[in-house]
Amino acid sequence: RIVLCMDNDDAGVNAVERLCGSNVLGKVPNLNRNELYVASLPPFVDDDDDGCGGDEGKKKKGKKKKRGKEGETTMVKDPSDYVSQYPSPNKARTQFQTQILDAAIPWDEWYIHRILSKHDASAKNDNGEGSF
């Protein structure tokens, strides 16, 4: 099982979209739908009382990471933002596995959802009928 988990910004999402829309995946020998998945990061995580807050202004890898106070939310830009919310590597690994990787969906389903999300499903044509 291969899981793609890109950054949560436009560049990361667009990279997965380009891959899914290209013919590259069809050229991979022995790759089937059930082997390639896409995991989506949540746009925000709640900074709750399990140690996922604090560290206000803490420097990590040369840039400031803003951490919310208890009960606030913190923006998730990439996988490292998600795992850095947890007080220990074991907690981070467990949460990333259960909340992100286990929720990954097959790439073709992700791609269909992505394409449909760009269109207004309630749009009507000139005859007042649905556009889909």
C-alpha cells in the first residue's frame, strides 16, 4: 500500500491532481487501484488538553511555529505541522496513522472528488436542468 500525503497547500494538492490526471500511473507495472491511496490533512487541528498546545513561538527548523492555546485551532500546512502538535513521537505516530493514513482513500476516488469539487453540482443549464 502506497499513501501519498502532500502538503495541504495548493501546490501539494495540485501535484497529486496532476499525477492522478496523467498517464503515469497507468505505466507503473502491477499497480492497481487498491495499492495507491491519497491521504488528506485536515486544514486545522484542535489544540486540546492532551499536550497539543503551548510552545508559543517555539523555533523549529529555522522558522517560528505558532501554537494555539488550549481550545484553539492551529493551521496544518504540511505533515510535519500535524505531527508537531503532539508531545511525543509515539503519540504523533499513532495519531498520524489513525487519523490520516488509515483514512486515506484510493487515488481514483480522490481524483473524482477533486474534479467534482471544482464544479457547482447545483448549476442549471439553459433549460433549467441539472448540469450533471
